[in-house]
Amino acid sequence: MNAIELRGLRREYGERAALRDVGLRLEAGESLAVLGPNGAGKTTLLRVLATLLRPSGGEARVLGARLPDEAWKVRGRIGFLSHEPLLYRDLNGRENLRFHARLHGIERGAIEERISFLLAAVGMERRADDRVAELSAGMRQRLAICRCVLHEPELLLLDEPDSHLDAPGRELARELLGPGEGRTRVVVTHDPERFLPEADKVLRLAVDGSAELTEAALR
Amino acid sequence: MTAEAGPPATPVVPSTVAFRAILGKDLRAELRTLQSLPAMALFAVTTFVIFRFGLDRTSLSGDLAAGVLWATLLFAAILGINRLFVAEREEGGFDAIRLAPIDRTALFAAKAAALLAYLVVLELVVVPVFAIFFLDSAAALAPLALVLLLADLGLAATGTLISSMAVNSRARDLLAPLVLLPLAVPLSIAATGAIEPLLALGGPGYHRFGTWLAVLGLYDLVFLLVGYAVFDFLLED
């Protein structure tokens, strides 16, 4: 089954086209690297796929659901890692994860175990009870990664997942966000050397909103 | 398109679970930071002091007492209303909630409940101060509590709706009161109409009290239903 299928996708902000005629077919379990300069529409594409932005035109299907009309069908099946960690600064890491776990309907009895596992996986057990406002950008990113995979999503939409992470942090993140376990991934990156080897397809976006899809060259 | 029949949608999380999670998060954050309630209470008490010296009166009754009390509470409420969705806007809460398999009206209900809780706590603090400053007797406080609770419910519904619209504007501190105050006119008429006889000189009276309570209840119902009906659309991009 195609996890993502786009035909002639457009997204405009007023007069300016952020995405123009984007076409793409990504099968379940495949990884897509999205490349392009600043302002090329990479984050916009991710937000459209995450159902957070409505397409201005064209056709978009994500996990079999037609966007935007059937967006409700894919909520809870997507893990979205953006520039913002989507964490409340006045709550601590554990409280934030507990909040997201409840919003995603994780069984009350399973929440603490899942959170402890993820915090250990990103090396955040010791700082999990500190308020997010008191954490460094790298630690917030580690917590955001936990939030992104907390509900075991089928599709990961990752916007520069390595931002703010040190070398050990990148390795830990790879365990949770890597291509294994049949998950479909869309990774926006400015670091093609790191992500191209694990990508099945590459989408290059240009500043004028146009897109070019190729099979990954370095795989 | 080849993906005609995708896997079934994630089951929607029960609204009560989402409601409790969002409300609990908001109350926990407020208890930890005290960003809204102390400012609201301080504003209200300061306003009473200004009225006391500005009017040069140690006792108020009837329509003047009702007007001073309600206007002060309404403007103090605006401080809380302005901040109601700030964390959602600035810390990505809107995105997180829109990504979750929940009925978004749970967000409206939880925010309105949080605002209602702020208003009730505010009144528990400042109405006794008002009574000390301006009232000769505390006999009206019990029926006054009923009026204020009904008025708070309407203000919470309207305030939540307006706050969710204004928070995306750079002029949100200006926009929220500009839109809210005209909408609160019927609420203000009914609230002061019910409070006025309660604070009458010589003790509480109940002239048309039931009518004003019914108007307050109707206002609450209308704005709760409007909020339920339109809130989902307000969260779209």
C-alpha cells in the first residue's frame, strides 16, 4: 500500500506558492529524504502531510486517507517532529509525555512503562523531572523525539531530527527514529550525507516551489 | 490513486479523557507559575481601592454596588482570557492537540472549565474584599454566589471562544476585549439586574431575580452551544 501519494500538490500563502505541482508516491516502510534550500517549502510539505495545513490544490493521500477531508482518519497514526518541540515549558518532561500519552489514548497502566522506556532510550531519565524551560535545546529535542514516537506511529514526519543533538544524542535518536520496524519516514534535512544512505527516495524542492523526485542515489 | 482502502482510523480518544488531560495540564501549569490568577485578583482589589477613594464612599448599594462589582470582575476576567491560549500558541500546544485523535471540542470544554475555575477562585478572594470595603451586611453573599456562578459560566464560554480567535493575532491583548465586551453586554445587563436587588439598601430583595437568572442561563446555553459548534473550525489553519 502507498503510505503517501501526492499528485499536483499545491500550497500557497497569499500570492506566493510554497509548493507547486508536487508529485510523490511512497510505499509503506520506505524512507524519503526531502532536500532544498531555506524557503523551498520543506516544512510546509511536512505540515501538509501532518494534516496541520490544508493543501491549496492537487490530490494528497496519507495512510490511505484523502486530505483534507479525511484528515481525522490519520490523526494519532503520525509522529511529527518539528522545529518546535511541542512541549509545555512549565511542565517537566515526564508530565509532558504523560499529557501526550493520554491525548493519544495510551492505556493508563501502560503509560509509565512506555515513558520510562523512551526516557532511557534517549538518556533523559535523570532530567525527566526538570521543567522543560530549564533544559538545554538538545535535551528538549531528546524529549521531543520521545513525544514523537510515544504512540508508536506508522508514519514519521521529521523536520531536521538531528537539530541541537550532540553525537551521542544523534546515535540514540537513530535507534528510535531510524528506518527499521517497517515505519514510513519523511525526513527533511540539510545533511544529505547522513540521511541519503538510508533513504529510498529523494525529493528536491526548489525556492520557486517546484519539486523533483528521484530514487536515492547513494543507497 | 491506488490506496483506496487504508487501514482503519485510530479510535477517537474519549472526550472525557482528553478533557481531563488538558484541564489538568492547565491547572498544574497555573499552580506552578501563577501567571493569571494573582494578576486578576490584584487588579480587582486595586480597582476596589480606586472606587472607594474615587467615589469617596464607604458603603454602596443597589445599582451602583452591582455596577462596581460586575465591571471590576469583568475587566479582571479579561486578564485571564488574554492568557488562556498563550501556551497553546507559543509552545505548540495547538499542533500537538490537532495531531491527536481527539474531538477538538474537548479543548474548548477544558479551556472553558479552566477559565471558570479561575473566575470562581478570583471571586472567592475578591468578593469578600468588596463586602468589607462597601457592604453593610453579608446577607446577600449566598444568593450573589449563585448569580456570579451563572455569569461566570457565560463569561467562560464567550471568553474561551474569543481568546481562541484572538490568540493568533499580534494584537491579541487589544482584540480580545474589543470583541468580548460587546458580546458580554447581555451578560452584564442580566448579571447587574440580578445583583442590584440583592445589594439593595436595607437587605437583599428578589425583585425579578428569577427572570434575570433565566436570562443568564439562556446566555450560557447559547454560547456553550456556539462554542461547541464552531470551535473545530477555529482550529483549522
